Amino acid sequence: MGTMTLSPPSSIAVIGPGGDVPADLLAQAHEVGCRLAARGAIVLTGGLGGVMAAASRGAYEAGGTTVGLLPGADRADGNPYLTVALPTGLGEMRNALLVRSADAVIAVGCSWGTLSEVALAVRTGVPIVAIDCWDLPDDGPVLVSSAAEAVAAVLGGETLRIGTWNLDARHQPAQVELALKLDCDVLLLTEVSPGWRYRATPRF
């Protein structure tokens, strides 16, 4: 499939099951979204729940841009972590639009709908990597074991060390300054109050 190194900012689609997703896969999808946003990439998803919502949330909380290509005609169907919700009215056919709009695709988990997107990416030559995908032929997606590996595969460069610090109104500015000195490349400060989100300046 060749080298999958892109020059950010890039549009990266994150695909995966929309319902009944194990917690470990949701955590992987969330981290994928976070890491993509930290690298300046736009995160594209199908806009609904499960892996799509988890990846969108990760990118949203990291201060990134999230775009959801919804299968229906109602913008309100999108998950709450979308910067832009696009109601396509195309149903499952929006899978092709999602894949063809992306510079690369990251699959987290698998389902029949996800498999159709994987096949479209392989068939049309869109670079694709997968975490915990079904057994597929050797000419399918590049298999990786972590969110860090997946993002490094599509964006190139070194993986980032992600740190988190949960804040509330009781934390003083000095404590926030201390948190920013933690040994990580990107630090997420979360839940100061409802609706707030932070992204620390990446240290690279």
C-alpha cells in the first residue's frame, strides 16, 4: 500500500461500530480523536454514536474540528461533539462519501457497515489502518495495535504523549500551572465547568 505519510492539516475519517461497542474500543477511538486533533487534523466520522461519538469527543475535547456526515436528513441526529453536522440524506450510501472525503481512514473495531467502508477505502486506494478489525486478506488495511500507532501511521512523525488533568472550580491557577508542567506533549484539561474544553499547546 506504500507509505502513508501526509502533510497536516489533513482530513482523517474514523470509522467503527455505532452501537454495542466494548469500552476498550471506545477508549481507543477517543484517543484516536484526541491525537488527530492534537496534530491539527480534521476528524471526519459518520456523525452518530459508538466509535463515531467517541472519536468526535476526543477531538472536540482536544480543541479540534469534527465533521459528521449523517445518514439521515436531520442535523439533530448527530452526536453532541460535532463542530459541523452534515445531514446527507443518503443512508448507508454516505459511507462512500465519508471514505472519499478523507485523506486516510482509521478503523476502530468492525461491523458490517464498517466493513463496507474498509472495502471502499481499499478499493479506491485511500490509505487505511485498523485497530482490532476482523480477519481480512493481506491486501486489506494495515493492522496496528494502538491509537498512537494508528495516528502515526497516517500522519507520520513521532507519537505524542497525551496527559490528562481533571479540573473543577476548586483548582487554583497555581495548580493549573503545575499540571501544564507534566511530562507529556499534549495535556487535556477537562471539566472546569459544563461546556468548557481546553487544549494545551503541544510541546514539539
